[in-house]
Amino acid sequence: MEDVLDIYQQPDDASNPVVCVDETSKQHIKETRDPIPIVEGSPQRYDYEYQRNGVSNLFMIFAPLQGFRQVEVTDRRTSVDFANICRDLVDVHFPYAQKITLVCDNLNTHKKSSLYKTFEPKDARRITKKLEFHYTPKHGSWLNMAEIELSVLTRECLSRRIADQQTLKQEIQAWQNRRNEKQTKTSWRFTTDDARIKLKRLYPSIIT
């Protein structure tokens, strides 16, 4: 926990950006009957019946100090998918960074080994050399700022029925463009000193 909190106190540095990665899923729901459109004095109405139409995975890439986010929609969240996210961090999103400080949770796919399962050793090593992994503790996913950004995405974009992956990608792209144009950042104020006071119960007792 303190490792991640110390990272969040670092100043913005384009040569060493802090990037948080997290993922979630979205169930696709198709309407069985056309919704009743909005009219004056009455909201849009949906039928209670619906048809399940698969699930998409969403990777959230969030650089909180730069106000940049990129959402990648995939069919799954395997080690190969995560490896491709790491490659894009290095080659597409932050190509000029000397080192990328990557914050993620302890999911079994969030490992350097995922890159070696996906790419040739030379490419895997090239990518991993530019990534510095830092993990949130167990039951500490709230420390990942990408989770906060996913919560915003859910409230503003995903909390409704979306029929298919193509529509999902279009809706997320529009949301993402608006957020990036405004360079909406996250101001993290919970420090290591705060943790030692408010979460004192989590620290081991020292016997003197």
C-alpha cells in the first residue's frame, strides 16, 4: 500500500509517467421490443424483457497526472490481451518515455511472463525493460486510480443497455474523447501519513 501511495506523490514527469491499468466487463443486452422514445413529460421507457448478447472486456489505461485515458475493448482478458496492452503502452501511448511506472492489481495475468507467452523473447524483453510494475495489495483495489476512472465510465456511459460490441466501442470512444479533450485529471490526496493514522489497524503491532 505504501509503495503505491508514494508513487502517487511523485510529480508529473513525461519521461517516467505513472499509468494505472484495470479491467471490467460489460454484458451486452439487446432489446426484444423497441423502446418508447422520450416525449414531453415522460422519459424513455424500456420493456422488462431483454436478450443477452455476449460480454466484452474493457481495459482502462489511465495516466492520472496527464489527464489521459484509453479504453481497449476486447473479447477476453487473457495474458495475451494484457501483453498487448503493455506493448501499446510502450510503443503507442508513451513511446518517448524512458520508463513507465505501471500500477495494477495482482491478477495472475498481470505479470511480465505474459509478454513472454505472447511475443518473441527479444520483443518481450524490450517491452518489460520500459515497464516498472507496482501492485496494489490484496483487497486494496481502491488504490488503483484506473478503478476510479472505470467507475466514472460506468456512471456516464455504461449504465444502460448496449446491444453489441461495435456500439459499445463507439459509445466509449465518444466518452473517452470528451474526457481527454478536457484533460480531466485525478487529484489523489490520501497519503502514506494518512494511511498510518486512518488504517493503523492494518499495521502489525510491535512488541517492545
